[in-house]
Amino acid sequence: MLTEFGKVFIFILVGIGFVGITLVMAYLVRPNRPTKEKQTTYECGEDPIGSSWQKFNIRFYVVALIFLIFDVEVVMLFPWAIVYKDYGFYGFAVGAIFLIVLFLGMIYEWRKGDLEWERSEPIIPRLNDFIKTKKAKDTE
């Protein structure tokens, strides 16, 4: 007799075996005709310029994550909009709280400046600047 954990273990083994067999069969069946064009990095139909190890601005990822977060939250509003009347005031209050939290998160991201593409460069204080201003004050 197998326990429930044994059944899950067998299921995982069968899944791993299926993936492994599929990858091996695809490797054996596929044609192997590499060309220079096939070996280049594909970027939206444009020819790549420069190194593929170029650093990207973190802002691309931040904007994508913010979009995903707010997009998923907005998708959650559709089921609520359909059934909130069935739950009366409680359903309305829960949805209103959700919208308020969503709105506060949007204001936070806006105030933080993550929704604006270009930011002004931060002014980083340097020790030499501090020493120069201190000497100027001491001589006065």
C-alpha cells in the first residue's frame, strides 16, 4: 500500500521522467544547422549592437514590476464587482478598503518618483566639498 506521500512522489517522478524523455527525443530528432544569423542575439528584429552583457537601467524592471502588481490587483476587482451586492455592505466595505490600499500604493509610487521615467541626478555630498565650505567659513 502506498501512502499519499508515495503517490505524490511517484507523480513527481513520472513528471520528471516525461520532461526528460521529451527533451532527449527533441534533441535526437531536431535538425542541427547552425548559421551566423541563428547564433546572434535576437532583439525585436534589430541587429544587435555592442556587447550582449550590457547593463540595463534598473528602472526597466521597476516599471515592469509596478505594472504587474497594479495589473493583478485591478484584475482582482472584476470578480468583486460581480458579486459584491450579494454580500451587502460587508462586500462593499472590503472592496472599498482594497481600492483605498491600491490608491495609497499608487500615490506612494508616484511620490517616490518610480512612475516618472527621467529623474534628476542625486547630489552626492563629498568630503572635499565639506572641507572647502568649512575652510571658507573659518576664514570669514
